[in-house]
Amino acid sequence: MNPASTATSPPAAPGALPVAGHLWQILRDPLLFFERRHTGAAARTGVVVVRVGPRPVHLVTRPDLVRQLLADPETFEQGGIYVEGLRTLAGNSVAGCPAADHQVQRPILQPAFQQRRIADYSRTTEACADALARSWRDGQRLEMVQSMHRLAAEVVTRTLFSGPGTVQAGQDIQRLFPHLLAGLHRRMLLPVAWVHRLPLPANIGFASAVSGINRIVDKEIQTYRRGGRDPGDLLSAMMRATDPRTGAALTHAELTEQVVGMLLAAVETTGSVTAWLLHNLAVHPEVEEAVLGELSIAVGDRPLRAEDLPNLPLFKRVFAEVLRLHPPFWLLSRVTTRPVELGGHRIPGGADIAFSLHCLHRAPQAFPFPHRFDPDRWLPDRVTDAQREAHLPFGAGTRQCIGEVYGRTAIPLVVATLLRHWRLRHATGREVTPLVRGTMRPSPLSMTVTRRTAAFAP
Ligand code: HEM
């Protein structure tokens, strides 16, 4: 840091208690707590220090500064309150590993996400969604969040881990997710290691879910190895890969961590965003009708393919708006590797950094009437630079989501396949609150399905 610098220490958020800091406020209503930190004079300075228990965390509240830190992974290293929790689940997998390992791991995984592969995956995705649509009965009431997570688990396991037993494994893992995400959430908002070692029911449940997921994945990998064939999917790419620094292949334990990390990153996000998309379209039937009209003109009656998506501009805007309102990763973290200046603030080395995609996406400076669902704010003649800068559902920089194209393809394919045949409406109230855990998924979403086309015979 420049010794002649005029940088100042960032302001502290008011209301911290001596040891607990802001912990009770955060635990009571995390979204409200972080939203409040994004308003007022302190937020405009761009960095404000909140106390997550005894730990001071530098919350970055301006999108330009978040982009700046994401562009500098050497200084803002993967780590901090979110990543520590993630590592208890997925060890040193690509999403949580430090930069030096990331340089090795990311190129190994990248080929499985090439455009050519995504086109192959899209046929499987459409087939899984079609089978689900055919299994529904007219007037049936379904818990849509659960249903979409189950579908996401099936799609992800069939495309990325296409071994013989992986569909069942995906379903089993998906059942453990609520325990895993709740544990991740507790570790993130109460980052005090000894608390999570106490023999409390929540800790015991989390430990058992972690060993459960590891056991399932471990068994799958062994089945793959015994099978001896190469289906050319993500898991086989990971098994073939060697570390260019040492020439060594991934060990069994490392492979297990990668698979657990990838499943968590892929299933939770796609399942939740699909459910949010269905919810928003049911609340806005006029938008839903327009999306279906666009689909019918661009695609007709044939199955939707990945190649069709660029011809669906309204659907793309709707998707952008859903990702804005409901980014699954609502809070992310980093740790500084050296003293640094950010937005005129002095931040020491080893400091905890956090930023909230949820809050950035609802900042009125970038998004007028931020809580309003308005897909047309993404029309080319309405979208602003401030809006583009603040919209970060897939992150940015070297750690930008590896599954972005996969998610951008799979989610619309699923939604289009379901909605062409069924009208989904809320069975109870239309109020759906976010369930804030390690990610942000909709709270239970009970919907009734009504058949649209007589021609569609399940
Ligand atoms: C709508 C769907 C999705 C959203 C909104 C989303 C969002 C994100 C975000 C914000 C990050 C960056 C985290 C950070 O900066 O610390 C990320 C990373 C990641 N995502 Fe996604 N994701 C989605 C779907 C997927 C899918 C489908 C996969 C896998 C098939 C996936 C795998 C990953 C992985 C492995 C990383 C870590 C990348 C790295 O550090 O190099 N995601 N995702």
C-alpha cells in the first residue's frame, strides 16, 4: 500500500454488541440486516465493517468495488466466512480452493463445459423434463421446489456423471441437501469453529449428512472405476486428469471432494432458479402468455434445443430478471492476502471480505423499483451501464461460474418443456419467501398443474 495514501479505515456498522457483534441481528433476518448495510451514507463509501460474532467482516457494498475485487484474485483470495463453510463440505474442490490450486483445477474441468458438450446435455435435459411433465396428472398439487431440485439432481447426474447408478445417487444426495445447506449457513453466520464441534443435534445432523454424501459419491466413483469405460463426461475427465506440477492423478479423496462440490454448485442453483422462474411466471400470467407465444413462433411444436435460445429475447429478459431478484448465492466471501486499498479505504492483510449479490441486485441506484419484477428493464434501449455493472448472478473474474452456460441452457429448457404442456398456479398463497441458507431457495411452493393441450397425452 502506498505510504502517502490518504485512505481511511472503513466505517463500522452501528449496533454491534461487545462479543456477539451483529450476530443476533444477522441470525434474526440476514437479508434485512445486509440490505440495511447497503443504504445510507456508510454504504455509499463502499465498505462497511460488520461484526459476525467476534470477527470483523469488510462488507463491500458498491458494485464497482465488487468487480474490482473479483478482478484481483491474488489480493482477494478465495476464503472467508462462506468459503470456510463450503470447505467443510467439499474440501479443496474448485469452488473453494485457493488460487494456486485453482489454476490447476479449473482447466481440468473446463472441457466438460464446452458449447459442444452443452448441446449434447440439452437433449438429455429436455428428455428428463419431458418425462417429468408426462408423469403429472391434471389438477395434481405438487411441491415445486422439491420437484425442481429432484429434476435438477437427475439432469446434473445424467449429464455430468453419466454412470449407471448416478441417477439414484443424485436423488439420495438431493435429500441430504437441506441439512448440508443449513450447516453451511450456520458456519457462515457463526464462524466460530468450536461451536460447530459441540455435540448438538444440529452438528450431529450436519456431520451425518456430510459423511452420507461422501459415502454415496465414493461408491459411485468405485463403480465408475470398475466399469472401465470412458463416457467422456465430467467425472471421467476428472479421473483422467493429472496435476501438471506433479504428474499425479487426483486421489480418491480429492475426486470425491470435486464431485461433492460440483453437485452442490450445480443442483442447488439450477433447482432453485427453476423454481423461482416458475413462481414468477405464475404470478405474472401475462408475461407467461407472451413467453409461450414467443416459443410457439420460434420453435413451433418440436422440442426446444439449446440453439433456439438466442431466438427467444423475451424469455432471456425474464430469466435475467429472475436471476437478478433471486441469485442463489446471496452472500459470498474472500480474504485479503496483503494490505490493500479499496474505494479509498484501508483494508489489512488477512481481512475477511464479504459481498451480497442479493443486495447489489436490489440497489435502487442501479435498478429503479428494485423489488418489482420487470423483465423489460433488460430491453436493449432501457438497460443501463449501472444495471450491467451491478448484475452479477454468476460472479465475475477467474472464479466466474464454470456452469454458467450449462445453467443458462438447462433452466430455460426445463421451464419451456413444462410450461408448454401445463399451466402452473399457486395452490395456496402467492407469497413465497426466500429460505436463506448457504444459498437462497424459495420456501415451499405448492402449485397445482392444469393440462394446457389435449394433444399432450401423458
Ligand atoms: C443459475 C445457475 C447458477 C448460478 C446463479 C451460479 C452462480 C455462481 C456464482 C455466483 C459463482 C461464483 C462464486 C464466487 O465468486 O465465489 C459460481 C461458481 C461456480 N459454479 Fe455456478 N451457478 C449456477 C449454476 C452452476 C452449474 C449448473 C454448475 C455446474 C454444472 C456450477 C458450478 C460452479 C462451480 C464449479 C463454481 C466455482 C468456479 C470456480 O471457482 O472456478 N454452477 N456459480
